[in-house]
Amino acid sequence: MADPAAVDERLRFALNASAQAERLVMSYFGDAALQVDLKDDLTPVTAADRGAEELLRRTLLGTFPHDSVLGEEFGETKGNSGFRWILDPVDGTKSFVHGVPLFGMLIGLQFEGENVAGICRLPAVREVIYASRGRGSWWQRGSAAAVPAQVTTATSLSDSLFCYTAVDGFEQIQRSDVLQKLSQVCRLSRGWGDCYGHMLVATGRADLMIDPLLAEWDACALIPIIEEAGGIFMDWTGRSTAVGGNGISLTPQIKSELQQIIRR
């Protein structure tokens, strides 16, 4: 089990480091001349992604040199402390390069494989949501004081706001039926995707967010944030894991009804 004081120290430090990285990312946001490159998986990457991850790596390892770091852009640096940082410097790069403010920065923290803390910054909308095990989930907007983040009490899909990232994700895993069914039964469905949709669930503004395709660096920070807010984060089989290849954030009362739809 991780020492709570060691987790708290790292969470406080990472909040400050992420604020620095946020300023770097925002310096590129809305720049019509920003170069967009394609990675091997045909997803976009920019100087904002690379620069923010480099800044976070340099800052975190400068203070915690024995920690491990895994980042989307620069792979893994091994450490021996038991702590492991998981970084996604710009989650929602497609939104970012189109000037859409629904992108975020994700910093997850594990100890010996357990997801113990997470930070999600939403730079363009000036919000940050963060959590650590046993200390709750917290939501700060602008310069206001942080308040507890809490999922909704929706009891049925018919009362729920359902979010998703992209239609083609459901098509790629041959589960367009799930998207179609949920769009029919939920009160409202919107493509407010990437980490933004998950944070809407954590802060009680949406009830269900589904990502049919999700990498480890997309998921690690989400797990403690959602769970400490009273919600559930799971893959399509119902496991609380960052390596299931997909991810669902939801309020607990609709889990059973959702699983009936997910199961063929």
C-alpha cells in the first residue's frame, strides 16, 4: 500500500507542474500556423503534445528521480520507487488542432500497479479535477476554491445524459449497436468526448461516458477521479482497469441496465 503522505506530496507537486504545462499548451491553442504531424497510428501530434510531456517529465523526475514515467509521446522511463506516472499531455488532440476547447491534460499516478491518484486539467475551460485514494475527488473552476466532485444520482438510462468520443470507435470494434441503442434509450446523447466526457460524469454534469477505444495513458488518471467521486470506471467486461483497451465512466445506479445492453 502506498504511503498516503508520499501520494499527497506527489499530487500537490503534479498539480503545480501541470499548471506550468497548461500554460505551454495554451500558448499553441488557436495558432493557425501550428504544424500537425501524423504518428504511425495516424493520430495527430503537435509541438504542444511533445513540449508539455517533455516539461512534465523533466519536472517530475527532477523531484522524484526514482519514479517511473510512461507518456504517450516518449514511452517509458523505468524507476525503482514503486511509483509510476502516466502522462497524456493533450488528451483530445483532434479537438485541440481544430480550436475546440474540449481537450485536457491527464496525469495518473500508480503505486505498484494500483491507480492511487489522478489529475485532469481542462486548460481552455479553466477547470481541474483531481483525486487521491481515500481523499475524495475535487473540482476547481478558474480561481474559485475547489469543491467536492460528485457523480449524479440518476437511476435509469432514460434519465441519463450519455457522452461518447467518436462514432467510428464503435464501428472499429463492431459495436455500433451499442451506440445506436443508447442513443435511443438515454434522455440525451452528445459527442462531448475524450477526457472531457469522463470529467462531466465525475462532476455530475453527465451520467455515462463510453470510450470504445482507450489507451493506458488515457485511463489511469480517470480511475481515481471517477471512483473517488462516487462513480464507476470499468472496461466493457466490468473490470476497473486502465489496460482493457476501452473505458466507461458512469453513475452506479445505471450499471446493471447498461451491462444488459453491452452484452450481446
